[in-house]
Amino acid sequence: MSDLKTQVTDAVKDAMRAGDRPRLATLRMVSAAIKQKEVDERRTLTDSDVLAILDKMVKQRRESVEQYEAAGREELAAAERAEIDIIAEFLPRALDESEISAMISAAIEETGAESIREMGEVMAKLKPAVQGRADMSTVSARVRQHLG
């Protein structure tokens, strides 16, 4: 079993013991998403697989927060932000702007990319190192800026 999956399972148990219902609901949702992916693919997930699931869940919630705020539903946006905080506990430390820029420059140099047409190669090089640590759409926009 992956370390992240074990951490989530342990956190579910801790939340149950503490009687923290909102945290427990979010952690059960995370655990269910992990189990669903394992069932769908009929294999045990690695840490990078679990990280991709967590990253996707955070992204979905960020999009929901934007929509709720646009609709004036602050209470729903606050609930989504609380879920983001709980899920983010299992993600690695976020990269700052200078680290992202350095990684983008290194990936461009390694791949020898010179135009937007080679953006896919650069993104493929960056994704394993950046996933879960930075918003991929932001990274993509920054790569596009560097190459454009």
C-alpha cells in the first residue's frame, strides 16, 4: 500500500475517534476516490497515482469555490475551502514562483524546446516534478509565456 493511501486511512481513523464529522466526511470522500480508481484499474495505486487523485480533487474544489463566489453563495464556498484545506494536508509542500520558474527553464533547456509546438515535451518533463505542488494550468501558462 502506498504511503499516502496509508496516511489517508490513518487520518480517517483519527477523525472517527475524535468525532470530527466534517473532516471525516472529506477524508472518506478521498478514500472512496482512491478505492474507486483501484477498482476501475484493477491494481494497487502508487503514491504518484494517489497524488494525482488528490491534485484533481483540489482543482475541482477550487473551481467550485469560484463558481459559488460568483453566484454569491459564500457558505458553500467556505465548505469547499475547508475541504481543500483537509485534502491539501496530504499534498507535498507547494512550490513558490522562483522554484517554478527555475524548473520551467531547466525543462526547456533539457528538451531543447524553442517554440510553442514543443510545449507538450516540456510539460511532460515538468509534470512528475510539479504535480501536487503547483496548479498545472498556471504552470502551463508560464511555459507558454517562456516559449512564446
